[in-house]
Amino acid sequence: MREMLMICIAGGTASGKTTVCEEIIKRLENQRVSVLCLDSFYKPLTKDDLENVTQYNFDHPSAFDWEYATRAIKELKSGNKFHIPTYCFKTHTRLAETSAVNGVDVIIFEGILALYSQEIRDQMDIKIFVDTDSDTRLSRRVIRDIAERGRSLDSVLHQYEKFVKPSFDEYIFPTKKYADVIIPRGADNVVAIDLIVQHIRSKLNEQDAKKLNGGREYVDGADRY
């Protein structure tokens, strides 16, 4: 098995991160790729939180279990099997079922705050920020949360104005400076995605060549150990 290649994709809510992931996987074709979502590591809400769920900020860093997410990233980076939790957005609880991840070449870690933790950033080989304008993100979020998460239009707009936009400005957008690559317009930016995929293929090919040469890496005709 190759050394694990870790890719991080961050960006605002409904910026198109998931679609970018799908496009990268489609272009990589036969590579073994697994997507790890930061959303899986939401903290289950307490009874008090559930009683006041409209006042809970799901876009704040404190909403996530960073210790759990970091452990998952490090275990997978080391080539170990890890059971990823399943979070239910309708009940705001962590389900008993998990998804086992192992035996892959590439892990894509995506989420609104995927670039927030330095400990996680340090595990990443490629760091990406999907930059989509706020009007587009809001319209996508309205459609998604009503259709997939059972929320009303009023609740989505209230949450956006009170929590989502302020958290984006304070916590998410500042992580853009940590990105190696910024993708304007998300999955519509075909050129950027193609370039990223070429870079991923190049990294994987380097690993294959290194493995075939017994751990040696060739640079300008000389061995480098």
C-alpha cells in the first residue's frame, strides 16, 4: 500500500466542498479514495442544548469534537483502520452505527473548519479552500437544510443571520490563509480541479516510484535517501 495522501478541503457552508470532492474522486478514477467529513465529528447535543437548539451555534469551533477528529486523522495517516462516527442532523445526536475506513490511498478531509486546527493541518499534504460568494452559499443552504434536514425557511434564515455568517467571518474565512490552493466558484472551476487532480496523481506516482526503488527517490539522476 502507498503512504497515505491526506487532502484537506475547507470553505463556508454550502460553498461546494462536497461537489469538489466528488469531482476530484471522479477524475482520479481507479484510485482508492475515502472522504472524511468534519460534520461526522459534531458533538452530540446535551438535553439542555436540545431544549434550546435554535440558540446553538453549529458553525462555532466548539461545536466539534476536535480530539476525536484529530485521532481519526492521525490513525488513518498511519495506515490504521478507523471507525468514523455517524451524526444525525435531525436529532443532533451521534448514532450507534459507524463507518470503517481502511485500505485507501487518499483521504479527503472536508468541512467548514477543516483548516482550523493546526494539529490537523500538520497532517495534510494538500490544503484547499473553496471560495464561493455569500449569496450563492445562502441560497444553497436554504435549499439543502429544508430538503435534507427538515428545517423551515424562517429557522434557516434566523440561524444564518445569527450564527452562520458571523462564524464564517470570524472563524472560517480566516483559515483561507492556510490553504495551498484556493478554488473560486467551487466545482464550476474546472481548470482548478483538473490542476489539483494532476498534482494528486503526481504525488501518487512519486510514491509508487519511490516504493519500486526500494525507498530511494531520484532527483536529477542522483539517489536521495
